[in-house]
Amino acid sequence: MPASTDVAPLPDLRRAALAALQETEPGAKVAAARALALRRDDAPLDVVAELRPAGDLPGRPGRPHLVPALRVRQRPASTPEGRAGLLHAIAHIEFNAINLALDAVWRFAGLPAAYYRDWVRVAGEEAHHFSLLREHLQSLGRDYGDFDAHDGLWTMTARTAHDPVARMALVPRTLEARGLDATPPLQRKFARAGDRHAVDILAVILRDEIGHVAIGNRWYRWLCDRDGLDPVALYPQLAERYDAPKPRPPLNLDAREAAGFTAEEMAWLSA
């Protein structure tokens, strides 16, 4: 009997994103996000379905232990333990960023197909970042979950779960944009500690994050245009309403400009 040539049909992109979001094991979540990104242009896509998760969101591993942000211990990067702790903190941000991107795919119905494919691409790149950081952490004898972490990124995701305009304003172009500002100082810190590999990983992350923030800027403005809103005037209102964190100077003006922030927006942020 000849071998079967049947190929299993690809699952719907948004439903697959929800399944990946609910995955609890880090390696499995990374694999699911990267596989999804590879077939984002070919997979079926139902943009109108109102999906309902079957369990809690997001899927999390048993570790790291989540504590309030002020209780996450700060260690000097000049020591091996401090360097591992700092790498772990960045890896936790990237792990959460996978969840943020996947959540943006399944949650909001009725948007253009390009919106969903953009955020699936982001999820795949965030999964790559997490893998790079985790491998480096493992080379230092530690692993993801070995240090406490906090849940600040997901908190804002939950607050904006009902409104894609607020989500685009306050997650990619606020919380993730803070990473554009924070990365160069982190690179200098690792360079002083003699960790060139960490510096190079952060260069990859910064390059990709400029693109991710640009996607957030693009869809924020598209949504504002659709709804007849002024994106510049609306942003401070949303930031105040949802108690969004303010940017910490110095701003990475070059990266923010490359990500699509206007001169007017950067003047407001700087002030």
C-alpha cells in the first residue's frame, strides 16, 4: 500500500495563538510560537470569531516565583550571581513578551489580517530572544525559574483586555518601548562585567524591538484613525486612565524615532 500523502490541515492562526498562550512549559511555548510565526502567511485565519479561553491566562510554568516588583532582589552585575540574576530578569521580560504578542492575536476580533500576522511574527521573535537568553543563562549554570520575578507586563495586558486601542497604546508603545531606552545601559553594564555574549544578544533584541514598537505604533494609529481619534491627544489620557508607567530618562531617541514616534510625541515623553 502506498504511503499516505495526506497532510494535516493547519489550525486557524488565532486559535493556535490562544493554544500557545495557554501552554505552561517554556520550551513548548517557545516552540509553538516559533512554529506559528513560520506559517503565519499560510495558515487559515478567522478574523471575526469571538474566542473563549478554556482556562487561566497566560499559561505559566511553576517557576519563577512571582513577587511584587519591589521585592525582586537586585544584584550587582559585576558578580557571577548578579549577572545571572540580571539575565534572568531580561529573560522573564522576553517570556512575558511572547504572551503579550500571542494575546494580541487571539483576543481582538474584526481587525485586518495583517494585524494578526504582525503579532504572530512578534511572538516568534520574542520566543527567539527568550531562547538566546535562556541558553546563555544555562551556560552560567542557572536556568529560567531560578530567581524570583514580577508580573508587571501582564498586569497592563489584563487592564487593557477590553480595548485594542488602549492595548496598542500602553503595551507595545509604552511598556515595550521602555526596553528601547533600557537596553543601551544594560549593554554597558554587561560590557563592564566582561560578558560580550550578553551584549551581542541585547543588540539582537534591540534591533527586533524597534520593529515591534513600530508595529504597535502603526496599529495604534490605524485604530485611532478608524475610530476618529487623535492619537497624540488620546495617549496622555489613556496613560493616566490606566496608570501607565512613565518613561525613565534618558530616552533612546534614535531608537524611538526608528520605531515611529513623532517629534511631538517624543517632546511630550521627554517632558
